[in-house]
Amino acid sequence: MAHESGRRLRRLRENVIGRGNNHLSRQDFATHVEMSMTAASDWEKNGVPGAEQLERIARSLGCSLDW
């Protein structure tokens, strides 16, 4: 079962509009926040990105770390 932070990360990715008014794919999300697809997948499944990665995600997607 995914951790709450992983579920939140997935919801965040799904709520960001990507190409063609579709949700960001996991690959597009990984590219946008400059991380590997494997890392994006692992974080959605297991939660646990580090503070530096969380800051990068929040900055890249224009959201607060309080999400």
C-alpha cells in the first residue's frame, strides 16, 4: 500500500495540466522536476522523497510544501 506522501505526490502530478490539456504523465512529471522515471514511480509507490527533492517538486510545479 502506498504511503500518504506517495498518494499526495500522485494527486499533485495528476492535477497538473500537461501537453494537450491532459494530466502530466509520470515520465513528463519526472522530466519536469529533473528526476528519473524510476524515482518518480518509487516515490508514488513508497512515499519518501527527501527534503531536497520535495523542494524541487514544489518549486517546479508552483505549489507549497504544505500540500
